[in-house]
Amino acid sequence: MTQDSISRRRLLGTAGAAGAAGLIAGGAGAVAADRVSRDTDSTALTSIGTTSVAFAGEARAHGTPQAGITTANQTHGHLIAFDLAPGTDRKATAALLRRWTEAAREMSDGRAPDQDSSGIALDAGPSSLTVTMGFGRTFFDKVGLKDKLPQALSPLPDFSSDALDRKRSDGDLWLQLGADDGLVAFHALRTLQRLAGDAARTRWYMAGFNRTPGATTEPRTTRNLMGQIDGTNNPKPEEEDFDTRIFVPKGGDDSSPEWMAGGSYAVVRRIRMLLDSWDNLSLAQQERVIGRRKSDGAPLSGGTETTPVDLNKFAADGSIAIRGDAHVRVAAPESNQGAAMLRRPFSYHDGFSDDGTPDAGLLFIAWQADPMKGFVPVQRKLDRGDGLSRFLRHEASGLFAVPAAAGDGEYVGQRLLEG
């Protein structure tokens, strides 16, 4: 290997192996090595940092949605909700959304916003950064647009498994940020929070994570903190009815006005997993609760992870293969008159309670064209008969209207605020 081919990381590793005494004795050599590390064009270790996601997302049948809906799950996620400050009118709100939109565009391209001197994300590329913006139900009255409030944004019903902290629920404005680098994600969060200025105040904040790209030997469905493969039956963008289920049609519909065409609705739930209780179950018990094998995600009715679940299959002993309260049975579209949603969650861990139990679980984010036809009927079914529900506690909740992406020269929500 020639000296010119040695990467900075290799040099640092070699220096560490040689030890401090070697560096002191060979001061001139250390200077030369440093010159090589600075003057030689570096080769990226991976493509993670240089990967970018277009701010406007990919065009779909009903329009162009914001990024962060069909985007592959990133490693780091931040969810933050704001309430408009007293006295913030529609004009000031539009100015805030324009600031956010311009900054998000720049950061998604790997560029620092104007007047940003924080240095937090220096040396890193965009790392698949996405910023997604939405409006809560209370937003519309505050900016004098109550007549534009979508019917689909009606309050979610109460569920028996709810133990909601209202201070960590709802909000006028909502941001979802994701990136494959922790500093890039934090930089975006910090930038947008600062740009809120006096117009909006933070209502609540949550942080989550997913598996790092490349951590597995091949692409795999992610696992949650219960160790279960999570997301096998998610609707796929290439499916014929995907857009109908996930995005508001052109021109709007009975539940959504025209300004929401191409957009989607996000249900956000902080779901705490009662992991100490769950981990006390045997492997066989856990698999019966879910209805899938833990090792590879295959349904207990047989096959591989992607084999359709056979809800009518019986085991050799004559018992039903997937029991009546198994999660996959209760949540299946065929058990809910075809209701479906695109789940795009992050796991979270916020430390330990006084008794040592982990405060950990799922930041559940579900996307659909109409939550009253997607999330609500499925959650009602789960609330009544899901065996998994006794190991979960829903601690926060929110519902947000997420309009389509802003066009060139526009800001997110412009069709609502100025239409």
C-alpha cells in the first residue's frame, strides 16, 4: 500500500498502535503524516453521509407529498410540536412556515442555512435528512381558518388502553425530522426550533431511533424493542391501491378540502412497552401473542416472513395456528374491512423509572388518507381484543394534517394560508 492510499482513519489507527512514545521520538514523521491526511483526497467510508432525499419527495398519483412519508426509515428521528404564541396572526405564521421551508430545503441538500454558524453538522453530508411539517386541529382557529378545517382532522376517540399525557399530545404545528447521522438530525432540529423565534413555543418533543443502515448482512425489516420484526405487512408504494389508502386524492374529498390534495394525515402515538412483563414470557408465549416467529418473522401459519398470514390454518394438534387474540389476526386488513395505514415508527428509550423499569417503546407514526378509515377502526379493534395490548400503554397522542410538498418558490401550507 502506498502512502498516498492511506486514509485518515488508517493513519489515526496506525498512530494509536505505535503509541505516544513513537510520535514523540519521530516528530518529523508525525508532521509528514498529518500533511498526507490533509492534502490527500479522502474516500468516503460509506455513502450514508452523501445520500440526500429531495425535500419535495417523489411524485405520486395524487400529487407530490412531503419527504418523510414514503422515505425509508432513518436511524435518528425527532418529533416536535409547537403552539403558536399569543398574537401570532396568519401573516406571522406564513413567515414562520416560509423560514422553515427554506431552511429545510437547504439542509436536505446538505447546505447550511443562511446565518447558521453553529458548526453542528460541519463535515457531514445530508445523510438522508427529511423534514415533514403538519398542522393540528387547534391551528385553524388560531389563524382564522376554521372554515378550512378538514373533517378528517376530527378528534381521535378515547381508547381503553389510553393513559395520555395531554401536555405531550396534540399541538398547533408538528415537525418530523429524520436523518442517518445524529449530528445532522440534531442540527436540523436546533435550526428549526431557533427559527420559530417568537412566533411559536415548543409544546412537546420526543426522540427516537432505528437500526443503522448496513448493520445487518442484508436488507431486513426492522425490529422493535420487543425483539419482534415490525412492518412486514405495511402497504407498499408499488401496490395499486397504495395512493388511495395513504394520500388525499386530487381535488380533495368529503373528509378533506382541496388544499390537502396529495397530502396525508399522521397519527402520532407514544406507546410505552412494558418490557419487564414482556421479557418474562417464554419465547413460545411471545410468538403466540404476536402470531409470528421471533427469529424470522414468519407467521405461525407457516412459510417465510412475506408469506401471507393464513388465519384459517390449524396446527397438527387441531388448535388454530394463529389464536384469536394474536396481534397479526386482530390488526389484519381482512379483520378490519380492509382498513390499512403506512406505519413509519421510531423506537425510543428515555431512561428508567424509579423502580428500574425502562421507559422505552415506540414512537408510532401512521400515515393514511383518512384516519377515521385507517387508524381509528384498527385501533378500536386492537383496543377490544389484541393480546399484545396488555403489554403496551399509550401515553401521548396527536393527529396532524400534512399537506403536499411546497413547489419551487412556495412554502409548506401556502395553499392553505393564502388560497
